[in-house]
Amino acid sequence: MASSNHYPQHIALANPKSPITEAYRMIRTNLQFAGVAEETKVILVTSSEPGEGKTSTISNLAIVTAQSGKRVLLIDADMRKPQIHQRFQTSNLDGLSNLLIQERKLEQCIMYSGIDNLFLLSSGPIPPNPAEMLASSAFADLMKWARGEFDYIYIDAPPILAVTDALVLTRVADGTVLVVDAQRTNRNMAQRAVGMLRQVEARILGVVLNRVPRKSAGYYYYYYDSGVQGGAHASTEGH
Ligand SMILES: Nc1ncnc2c1ncn2[C@@H]1O[C@H](COP(=O)(O)OP(=O)(O)OP(=O)(O)O)[C@@H](O)[C@H]1O
Ligand SMILES: [Mg+2]
């Protein structure tokens, strides 16, 4: 098990007892409950606009899920602004993009994170046609394989309103979590993103409100969207 000193950037490791880490555990548990009704193994995390906290949310969620003893694969499908390799300090020479064009083998690309049960597939070199790659049968085959190997597969994606990638990814995911920056995202943008997800008949698992000011949030704050599972917040004090 890697010590938290290796990953000060992940609050779930740096401060496992903080209310924020506890909030991530709550989200994990809600996602596990969602799996009772319908398979919820492949979870897509996206947002309406850039910078709302997708990568921070998915990284911490993947960590607390792995810590619960589940085998987890975290895929960086944000092939426009990949960040997972930086957060986990791994190489990005071998990853999703060169795996999909069969330039690399699976075993070269799936990396152990150094955290028990957590495996990473970084984006690989940025390709010119991310949306096409994510719509390819090679990607569908990869996901089929991953479903057999892992308990949970988390997919980090670009924002919905910018490019089609996230909507394309909903086809392989069992559900989508929408991260909303509580301080910046306006209601219109979030609603547009939800509307687009509904249009492609994505199963929206819930909304994670990120950067909720402590005052309004208290330690725990839940936001329920469309009667599905609610998400917990991560406050401004950490990520
Ligand atoms: N709750 C938070 N408190 C403080 N800083 C945060 C919080 N959430 C995210 N950040 C910081 O904000 C920046 C953007 O967050 P992050 O990279 O997670 O967003 P993103 O949605 O993945 O962005 P992009 O659209 O560029 O991929 C990062 O520097 C991150 O460390
Ligand atoms: Mg990101």
C-alpha cells in the first residue's frame, strides 16, 4: 500500500479522516447501492464545463472504492486534457490511445497505481480524433474485457458542453455522475448538460456538488437530482 506521502494531491490518501474523504466514501456507497437495481460497474464522470472537478472527484472515488476491497480500473478517457497520469505520477507514453490502435498491448498499458486494488489506464499520447476512438469497436472490446476483470471501472471524460466525447462514452457506461462546481457553474449550463445526457438516454446516477462553501454546506451536504442517488460535496478546502 502506498503511503499518503506519495500522493499529497489526493485527499482520500493525504487525509483519510477528513469530512471530505468521508463525503467521497458516501458517494461510493451510494454508487454501490445503485448497483442493486441495475448493474453499475462502469461509471462515467463528467461535467458541463471544464475545470469543475471531474478528475479530482474520480481520483478520490477510485481510491476509496479500491480501499473498500474492490478491484478498480480508472480510465483516463479525457484524451483532450489528460490528467490522471499526472495525479498518479505515472507515465503517459503507453495508454488508451495507442492501445486502441493496437500499437501497444494491454499489459503494457494497464498500470498498478501503487494503491492496493487500483489500476490505471492513462490516456496515452493525445490523438487527433478522440471521439472516433471512443466510438470504435476496439474501445467497446476493451470495455468488455475490463468488465470481466474489475469490480468497478471509472471513466474520466471531457466536459459535455465542449465536445461529444462524454456523450459517446455514455454508450459503454452503466451510469453517469455529473460534477457541478457549486461556486461557478450556472444552473443553465448544468441543466443543458443534464438535457443532453437525457437525450442520449444516459442513466444519470447523481450529481456531485464540488467546491461547496463550508458555511452553506456544514460538513455534509447532499443534493438530490431527479430522485436518483445524491452526491456528496467536496469542500473548497481540499480535493
Ligand atoms: N473541491 C476543491 N477544492 C479545491 N480545489 C479543487 C477542488 N476541486 C478541484 N480543485 C482544483 O481545481 C482544478 C480543476 O480540478 P480538476 O482537474 O479536478 O477539474 P476537471 O473538471 O477535471 O478539469 P478539466 O475539465 O480541465 O479536466 C485542479 O487544480 C484541482 O486541484
Ligand atoms: Mg480533468
